[in-house]
Amino acid sequence: MRKAGVRPNQQKTTLNTEGGVHHDIKQMYNINSKTRLDEMGEMDAIQFALHGAEHRGYHICLQKDSNNVLTNLFFAHPTSIQMLHAWPYVILIDSTYKTNRYGWPWVEIIGVTPVKKNFNIACAIIKQETYEWLLRCIKGLLGDTVLNVIVTDKEGGLLASIPVVFPLPHTVHLLCLWHVNNCVKQKFEILLGGIAKREVAQAVWKKYFDKAAWSWTQEGFLQKINEFERVWTEKNIKMVDYVRGEWLLHQTMWAKCYTNHVFHLGNTSSNRVESSHSSFKTFLVSGRGAIDTCFAKNHNYMEHQFLEVVNELHKSLNRNLSRAIEPPCTFLRRVVSSKAIKLMLDGAAELKDSCACHFQMTHGLKCACQIVQAKEEGRQFYAQELHVFWRTLDYKNPPRQQQVSDEIELQREHFRRLTVEVEERGPEAVRQARDAPFYGLHPAEDNVREPEVNENPRGRPRTSTSRIRSYYERSRSRSTGPGSSGGRGRSSGGRSRSSGGESDEHDTDYSSQSPPGQYSYPYINELFPEFVRPLLVCDFNPSPDGHCGFRALSHCIYGDDSHYLLMRSTIVQEIQQHFWKYENLYNGGPLAHIDRINWLEAGSAPPGRWMDSEDLFVFATIYNIAVMVFTYQVFDVNNANRPLPNRYDDAYTVLPIDAEPGTLPPTMFLSLHYVNKHYIRLYFNQDQFPIPPLHPLWHGLANPNVAEWGAILEIGQNLFVSLGGRQRARQRDPRRARGRGRGRSNA
């Protein structure tokens, strides 16, 4: 039952009912765990998963780091590959989370069948969103077969990688229109002033953007966009700039007047892959499984999915549609998909005044006006008049698809030349070159190690497989007020934090930090005034490699500091996507600082690439976190590396500068210690602790939606002052204070 994907509670019910022996749920979990360990033997999770995949005939691609630890894994079922070659026209790509114990994204690549059922082409578990590698794996499955359309949401990595791996004109990249519309509606609401202006924002979106998006002609699209720009340039220029900079650059990828000329089979949104995420997670017992568990559950899900597709194909071949008895579809019955006949007849029934004749281009079917005319003339349609997609009802024997033979033939010729060259160099060269193709074909034989487990995953409950909601959905749920799900910290339905700085950090697992009461950084007891010392539990001291600030942020979000490069790229992406938010934050403008932050090379970062205090505003805004920075920069004249005790310089607090209307104030506090140009993460042991004053830049940058959030710090700030802290930060431009507390981090 375990191998069939039966959940432990269902196993218990079956055994208790039919087996005559009573088992409780704990016994079932123990039995399943012991059975799994017995099957694994001496193999770890990754080796067990690879052996299982190879035994079942999966196509496998993987990447590993210099320590032989897995970083990316891509696998495709042999039946999926057959279906892909039968229906290689449209694929949808999206990632979901909370599926594995490593905290890595789970990427699904979905295809479409002529019976309107999805099939899972491949899955991947990736440490970072390395989309170019993923796309090249997909291209390897296709071989020399042409892919028509890829549908995704507006993911920056995919936008950059798809034109490289699948260039025009062979493959067209479309953006999910549902996501586009919801992003625009939400942004309009923000720029117009929040929840109070929601109806106005909806009306503006409906009148201009939605009508432009669904316009059938380019003239109609441009007319609505020009009208919007003319009316709103004077009223709210930021709305116009947002539409221009965020969406008009990609208008050919989502506007109907352009996508109606693309063979996309009706897939202009990513709803199919979102549905697949939900279906897959019903097979997962927990969102904290190892790679072998995820693979086994996904295999069961795919087998179930293939069975559904085969059943629908069989029904389509044997279904006798009563609506198709008369011309023009009589000769199409049991030859093409019944879904195709239904789509055509429904389109003809809904025809009113005129036909745009897009159906033939987007679906490869007869449009409504052609069907009406054929009915009047008593003429029949033949299967050859419809696209081959709708005639391919046997995926094991598909008709030959359009090929892109030049590139594949060049690759084959290159491989043949390499083989000849290796043989000419003698036996030693053969021995050296044999391992790469062998391990490529048999990855289970390679000694790949399992990744580290993320012991501090975000999200509750910890075993939940509920997908992480989009930015749009989170903001909508927050707008319902208290009791709704919170941001990236705790649920907003928890205790109120308005009475001071109540921290989530006392729930953190300190296994990767210094033990309680002990500190990894020298002099830390001397760095704090006496009233602060009893509140400290421990610290986390990142590596002094030029990334310490970003390592501390990564430790807060991901539970370890290894994702510091991802944290850099996340901040860069946020600045690029919401440039207008941060144009007054950085001295000299954000562009120069994007280059500073976007340092993704291995090894230490030079001083020009260190974290600035302004980057904390972006971090706080992304994750809805309050950041407290305690700074001590007065040094002993006799020891340049030893700060003087009990001296405050410029301790400050950073809050988000923007948020969706109705968002609750931060429920999570990150405490940092900045000393000698180095960031350390601190942990406090009480719910209420002294909070430094707000950073002087915050009041000038804060959006009206967050302007009142400073009030949540009042009690903590009063405590800070009463215990000996400064009442307010110095009213000077901290961006001039390089090398001081708000300057650039050293390591």
C-alpha cells in the first residue's frame, strides 16, 4: 500500500477493517519508515532515488558541486517523453515550494493533450532557480522536434533564459495573462492610495488595461493604452510609468491582439501547471520528505495521470457525439478528438455578428464562420483539414513532427569527431574519457551525496504542502485585517506586537549558532551596555568574506547563511522591478548600487561590493521584517580591533518603506550587530526588548500605507531611552557615513 501511494491513515483504516488487527497511526508511520530504510540498505536518499529512477527507465540529468553534493536534479518518465514527442506544441513551466526537506523549489513542466488533459513532462528539484540549465534539459528531451509555445509567469530567470535556449521564430514565449491582470490591478490600487481606492483602481483597470489586453486588434490595443496614458499622465504619472516599464516592454507576450496569432491551443495562462501543483501535493503525505520520497510520490502521481490520459483517449476514439451526426463534422467522429469537435460546434453556436477567425490560428481548428458556411452548403470537413495535434490519439505511434535537424546533426557530428579523437590518442585517453558518458547514462553509479537538510524551514505547519501564495494573494489576504495569514514572519492572527518589539527569534533553532550564553564574536559582552547584556541569548557570526551582511540576511530567511548569493540577486530583482520605490533611497540613484549588489562570483567580495545600510530598506520591504542594527564604532586607541565598551554610536531600526494596502506591520524582528565593518546576528530572550530609534531616512521614504507603522515601536523605543539609549538618531544623511554604523559592511 505504501508503494501505491496510500496514506498512513488510510493504511490504518484498511488494516483495522479488513486485517482484523488493530494498528494506531504511530505504528503505521513506524512500519513505513522501517520498510523504507530496509529498502534503502546502505544507500542514502539521493542514491536510492537515482537507482529507482534508473530502474524505471527515467531520463535523468543532475548537477553537483565540488564536494559531490547534489545541486540540481531533473527527471522525466519514459511515458512522458513519448507523450512529449506526440504532442510537442505547448508546455507550461512553474515552480512550487514546501515539497521537500531541503527547502528547494520543485519545478513542474506540463504538456497538453488533445483530450484537454495535462501530462507531466518532467520535474526538477533545484537549489537555485537555474533556469537555463533546466531549459537545456527540456531541449534534450525534445531532440530535433520543434516546440511551439512556452507559457510561464513573469519570472526574470525564465525571461532571460528562454530566448537563449528556445529562440524565435521556432518557439514563442507567452506570459500568463491572469497574473498580468492581477499584478496591474494590485499596483493600481497601491498607487492610488490603498484599500480606500480599490473600487477606483478596479474601474481604471477595467476601462483601460483589461480592454487593451483583450482587444482583438493592435489598433484597439494601442488606442486604449494611449487613452490611458493621456488621461493618467497628469493624474498619477507613476501608474503610467509602471505600465510602460513593467508590461508594455513585453506586450507581445500577453496581449490578445498578438497572442491570437500564436498556436497556443487556448493556453494563455498557467492555470494547468497550478492545477498540477495542487494535484501532486495530494500525493505527498508531508512537505518535509527526502528526494527519494518526493520521487516515489511523483512517480505514483504520474502513473495515475497517464491512466487518466489513456482512458480519455480511448473514450474519444469510441465516443459517438450526437451533435456530430450531421455535416460538417460527420467524417471527424472517432478520427479526431471529441474535444476538438465540441470546441468547433460550441464556437459556431456562440457566433453572433462577426467572426475574428483567430480560432484556426490559435487552435488549428475551423473557426465559427467556416462551420456555419459549411452547414449551409452541406459540406463535410475531413480530418486532414485540422491540425495534426487533434488527430494524434495514439501517443505511441505519432505522425512525424516538424524537425530542426541542423543543430542536432551538428551535435552528433561533434560527438563522432570527439570519439575518433579520443581513440587516436591511445588507451590512456580512452580511460580518462570513458567516465563522463558512463555517469551521464548511469547517474546512480556516481557517488552523489544528498544535500543538507533545511532544519529551519519557514511556514507553518512544518509538514504542510500548501503552496506559498503569490505576492498578490498574500496582500489580498492581509487586507482582511487581523486573523488573516501574515507576511513572511508569523501569522498575523497571533499576539499583537504593538506593545513593543516582540520577537519571533526566540523560537529559532540555535544549533547553527553559538550555544546559549556563549558568543562566537570576541568582546561581545563588552560591546553592549549592561542593561542589554541579560537580554542576549546568543549570536551568529558570519564568515568575514565580504558577504557577511547578506549572509546574516540569508540566515534570517533560510535558516542558514549559504544562500547569500540568492539574497543578493533577490534584492537586485526587487530594485529592478520596483525602481520607483528606491530612486530616492540610494545616494546617486539605484543603478550604481545594483551593480554593487549583483556580485555572484565565488569567493570573497571586494570592498566595493559590500552591503550598505540602504540595502536593509529593500530587504525589510521584501519580507515585511523590522531590522534593528546596534552599532559600536568607537575603538580603543591601544587596540584598533577592540571597540570601547558601553558606547552607542548610531543604533537604528529599519521598517519596510512600502506594502500592500491592509498589510499588517512587521511581526518579525531581525537584530544585527555592526562592529568594525562586520555584521553579526543577535538573539534576544524576551518578548519585549529595547528598540533603537527609526532610521532618519525612513520617514521621507515611507509610503502612506506604512507611514503609521512607527507607532508599533513606541514602547520598545521608550524602553531603549529609559535604559540609557539615545532618544533619536542624528538627523544627518547616513549615506555620507561610509565606514560608520550605517556605512558599508566589511565582510
